[in-house]
Amino acid sequence: MMIVRPIRSDDLASLMLLAGKTGVGVTSLPQNEQRLAARIDRAIRTMNGEASRAEQCYLFVMEDVDTGHVGGICAIEVAVGLSEAWYNYRVGTLVHASKELDVYTQMPTLFLSNDHTGYSELCSLFLEPDFRKNRNGSLLSKSRFLFLAEFHDRFAKKIIAEMRGVSDENGLSPFWESLGRHFFSIDFSHADYLTGIGQKAFVAELMPKHPLYVTFLSPEAQAVIGKVHAQTEPARAMLEAEGFRYEGYVDIFDAGPTIEAYVEDVRAVKNSRLYKVAIVPETEHSPQALTYLVSNTKYQDFRVMMAQADEPGEVFPLTEKAAQALGVVAGDLVRAVTLNPKEIR
């Protein structure tokens, strides 16, 4: 049985193992023990109300309650860009026109932007290969939506997610090779690592501030603007099904898309509701049973899991084992929503 819970200080070793399996492109999970320990500390201070808004981050892990093994991680940054500038490119258009020459051209252009400053961000989603089954990826990613629904006043009205851009098996990004390398003179993987450990000042120091014409880039670079890594396609599709949309912003290093939504419009936030817990025996579910995301309503001891049930009325049925995993008893409140939009009757 899998649950998603807030990270603890004793999860550092598990987090280091996960970081070693991410590969290039997951900048918020660097394989750096000091940096990861600091991030865990930041998350704990956030939970304890000891972090400023610029520092606040909620960090969650997926744990197999039967073995205690931690196999996944996800996070929500409360407000990006308040302590360090938040950069991306806005894909826009510049028009060049001359009536005398009868010339009119529209040029796709990249504008350096800080437009998402202050937004909340979904980040650090990673599930180790052995856990990529039984819809664990959906549980891990969407667990954050129940936290947002329950504690929405702690976050911005709008939330974003940066999607991993295209790079090959050797970590080479065609967008970086055509653009970033000319200004930074370092490999994409090294720039990726530096941003992951918080050394972002070089972006402001070295990146050109004027608009960049897309047509000056290589065909390979142009082709990946706004595209995601093959391994990230399911994550993008999942978030878009929840209401996230691409609005023309891309990462400055690999041109991966940033997708965004108003928190109140996210399907799992908007459609979730509260139920009272009813303890039921372990039985086989009917063919009409649906899979739900279910969370308790506790802040410090937040828990999320998947559970099957027929369409509930005023109560949500949980087995004794499931209730124990969530930390609830009969009569307690839980928040629930169908795991996927297509499961709504």
C-alpha cells in the first residue's frame, strides 16, 4: 500500500538515492547531500511556520507502508522568484513591415521574462523505476492537488509546472547547443546542475536581455521549443487533463514548456469534497467501483493514498488498514476526488 506524506529529516538517505537516478533535466533534485539536506530543512521549517514566504516549500515522498521504502518525491514551491529572479522565455512575435517595399514578415522571438514571479510551482516530481506501476505516478503527482485544495490559502492563485525539455541519452540539448552554449561556454548538464544547487546568478549575468530571433537557431533547436522529453510526455498529458495549459513560456536552458493553471480551476482541486470516514471490511469491490485519491485533512501529518469505492454519499468507505495508513478513524473527515477525470460518472 502506497501513501504520500510530508518529508522527514530521516528521509535524507532515501532522497540521495532518488537523486542519483533522475538523470539530466530534473534541476530541483540535484545529487548533492548538503543541498538536499538544506531543502529538507526548508520543508520542515515551512511546515512549522518558521520560513518566510520566499523560502516556503512543501516536500512530499511516496512510501510503501508495508516495507517503509521511499520510492518517489514531489514538491510545491509556494512563491517562486521572490528571493532569486525567476527566468524563462516568452515565445512571442516581432513584425517587420515596410509599405514602400511591400514587405511584411512575422518573426517568432524569445523574450527573457520574469512573468511568473510569485506564482506557486509544482516541481521535483520523480518516481523510481520499480515504483512505476499500479498508477503510482498519478498518485504521487496528483496528491499535491488535495493538499492545495485543503490549504489553498497558503499558495498563490496561479500555479505552474516546468516540463523537462528535449535532450538525448547523453544529456545533450539541441536548444542549449544552439543558444545557451554561446553565452555560457559550459555543458548543458553542468548548467542544469548549477541551477539545481541554487547557483542561478550566472543566468542574469550572462544571458542576453534583448529579444532573440528563433530563425537564427538551428533547425534542431527550433523543433524542440515547447516540446517535452519523451519520458515527460505522460506527466504533461496528466497535468493538461487536470486543466493546465501551455501559454507560450519555455525554459531558458532546454526550451521545455511551462504549463499553468489557476488553482481553483484544477480539476482535482475543484471537484474534491469532504466525506466522513466509514470503516468497512476487506471485500472485493463491485465492477462499478472507481479509484479515488483520498487524503486526511491534517496539516502536519498530511497523508494521501488511492482507494476504491462505489460513488460515495456522505461517507467514504475505508478498510481498517487504509484508515490506519491515512491516520484517521471512523467519523473523521477525509477529502476525496476521482483519480482521473474519465472516472467521473
